[in-house]
Amino acid sequence: MRQNKICGMLGISRKAGKLIAGSDLVVESIRSKKNTVRLVLLSADASENTVKKVRNCCKHYSKRLFVLEQSGENLAKTVGKTGVISACAICDEGLANALITLLSTNNESEEQREENV
């Protein structure tokens, strides 16, 4: 049930034009002068290199980072893309806060977790 809400929020973010998909685009957006990224999400099966690159960038720029239990393929389907997406970013404060609330209310058995950056 909660997973459906997370997927729904990601879909709303995409339709609103407030979602950045792809690890390179996410890192580029965080580093840009506009720096509108509010929340970064990683797929469960992201490569070590991608995780390290995104985590270090989030740590340097003080961005919140969560690891989802979804695979990159499912994350891509959720946001309406084809292929695999390892990382995405939310660029709206309200949408990011709603997702953080959903992701923060996790149980011990669930895989979603916030990275300590």
C-alpha cells in the first residue's frame, strides 16, 4: 500500500516537471548554480560507482538521500521511462517533503532507508 503511494508521488513529480531521472543528470543538477534538488532517491540495485558518486555529491551539498527497495527497472517504469534508472531527484519542496514523510515512516522489515550523508 505505502509502496503504491511512493510510486504515485513519483508519477506526480514527473508530470509536474519536478523530477530529474538518471544519475548523471541528478549529480549535474545538484552541482548547478540553480541547485533546486530537494531529495535524491537511489534504486536498490544501483552500482557501487553510482552509489558512491551520488552519495558524495549529496553529502557535499547537504541533500537528503534515500535508497528505495525498487529495482532500477521498476523505478524507470514508475517515472514513465524505459530501461533502467539508478537515481532520480525531486525538485519541489512540497513533493519532497511528502515523499520524505512516506519514506521516513518505515518499519524494521522494509528496505527503504535514509543514507546518513
